[in-house]
Amino acid sequence: MTTVDTVYWDPYDPALARDPYPLYARLREEAPLYYNEQHKFYAVSRHADVQRGLADWQTYSSSRGDILEIIQADIELPPGTLIFEDPPVHDIHRKLLARVFTPRRIATLEPRVRAYCRRALEPVTGAERFDLVEAVGAEMPMRVIGMLLGIPEADQPAIRDYTDETLGTDGGGKINHEDILSTDAFKDYIEWRKRHPSDDLMTELMTAEFEDENGVTRTLTDEEVLTYCSVVAGAGNETTGRLIGWFGALMARYPEARRELAADPTLIPNAIEEILRFEPTGPFTGRYVTKDVELYDRTVPAGSAVLFIQAAANRDPRRFDDPDRFDIHRVTQHMSFGVGAHYCLGAALARLEGRIAAEEILERFPGWDVDWDHAELAQTSTVRGWKTLPLVVEGVR
């Protein structure tokens, strides 16, 4: 049985966020089923266990949320929060968004996404030093999500800042579940879009007819539309922005890989997959245990909260050769976008934005280092990435 004398993992400890991988390795080897007495949760870290668990929604339910604080709050979740639902209701709600997030439809967004990226980079082109997160990571995803939802451009920064604040914590604390479930930021836009329909996701959500879980053909309620918009805005802004930050950080740490990508941009899509494996923006996912489960000769009782540590599974030597080596040529199937019914609906969009950002950054900057003394990781218990990442550009005089 695991004790604090062997290995201790606290997902709220900011000191561990800097480099969690040595501790994840110890969890995999010493405590593949881990229990945290202080915060009352279980965790699994081996690839096979994480893959099996995330796919088993009947045993490991999303119906109480996928964030530990929300699961343990035991609150009623608003309808339409599809990441906090199980089939069949989840499947019904997911189909409404799936129409918009098909790979083919996402591909048609490339010219506009590239335009947003170029506009974000224009003010820093030729600069000797700039913050990649401020210039691109926080700017480009905001514009893309704002465009998809139909949020007026002048209001997009406020929406981004609002979603960032709901996920942020101070001093390694916990998020406020009431804040993260709030839909207040979008209420005015719903009313405005009713009077001014357009070719955007918000209008499509308000007008799409579907058959609900009771067999009733209807459109979404205002509250359901608000919830959808909040989910899309939160996921699209936060995680994609962190991906761009990790690109900047890893290309500084591995300059040979950066030079390879600059010389041959066709390698970039595979490099994005390796970045997602190596530094996933969402390191773990929570679930609610619906029935007693036997794991490693112990019982995880029904009613427990469990964290599936994808960041640990992505570096499991049982699944990946030399897993702590960053290799842009590695062919990999990581779990950073999840598994099964809850596989990330926005994965194609995140990949598109990551690829375009990498292409445009490498085209403008021959190389860079990071001023690590002034780089800062964001304080959040749900995603991991850079709040500030000051780049010092090579070859600029």
C-alpha cells in the first residue's frame, strides 16, 4: 500500500509542476494505483491503465465532471456540458458540435487562422526579444475561437481573460467550481445573435434541431447554448495557447530539432504530435467511479474520484521506446486528446493552429533561446503551460 514514505503526489503543489516527470515515473513504478489521503483521490499512471480507464465510461463516469474539484463538489451540472456527460446524452449533445469540428470543415479555416497568426506576429517581427505567450499563444487561439463563436473582435480579449481567470489558481490552490461553470460571459451575445444571426457556431447552435434523450425534437435552450459556448471558449483558448508556448520552449531546448523543422516544414505536423506527447497541456483527467473496481490487489470503492495521468502514460516505457527523449521523428499515438467517447472534439483545430503557428514562427525567426529566469508557468490545477515565455531571438541586431 502506498504511503507518504514512498511517493507523494499533490496535483495542487506548484513546486511539482515545474518538472513533474521524475515523480510521474515513480508513480508508474512504485504506486501504479496511488491514493492521496489529504485530497481524497486515486490516481493511475501506466499507459495501459489510463487507456483502459478513459475508454470505460460506464465504470469511470464524466457525469460529475472531469476536474477533481468539480467531482468532489458533488453538484448538479448544467445540461449541455458535454465534457461532463456520459452516453447516450453525451452522444446526442456531441453530434451538434461535431458538425462544426469535422476535419474537413476545420481545414477550410486554414486561410483565416493563418491570417490571425500573421497579424499576431507582425508587431514582433524583427524584435530582439518578445513574449511568445503574449504575442501568439494568448492572441491567435482567442481570435480563432472568437471567429467560430461569432464574438465581435473588440470583445474577444475579455472573453479570453475571463476563461483564463476561471482556470487559474493562486499559490497552488484549487479552482472555484462556481466560476468554471459560469456562463455569464456569453449571455449578452446570445440575445444579440438572436437579432443578428450569422454564419457562426453560436447561430448554428441556436437554430439546429435535434432529437433529445426523451425523443423530443427541439432546439437547444438558451442555457444549453451558453454552456456549449463556455465549453468551446475555455477549451479552445487555454489548451491551444499552452501548446504554442510548449513549442517555443521545446524548440529552445532542442535547437537541432528547430533547425530541422525550419529546413523542412513538412516535418512540423509530426513534431506537433511529439510536443503533445512530451508536454501535454492537460496532464490528467478526472472521473467518478460508479462501482467498486479491483486494481493492483486493492479496491477502489464506488463514489471515489480518480485521476488518469495522461502525462505519465505518455512517457511509460512499457509503451514508448526511450520515452523521455524528445524526438520529432517519433511515430506516436499519445493520449493527450483523451480516449474513447470523450476524445477531444477540437483536436483537429488544435493541430491546425499548432502547425500554422510553428510554420509562421519558424519562417520569421532563425532561432531563439528563452530567458528562463523570467519565464513563468501558469498556476492552474487543470492545464500546464507557460504564462510568460520571453524569447531572445538569434541573429537580430
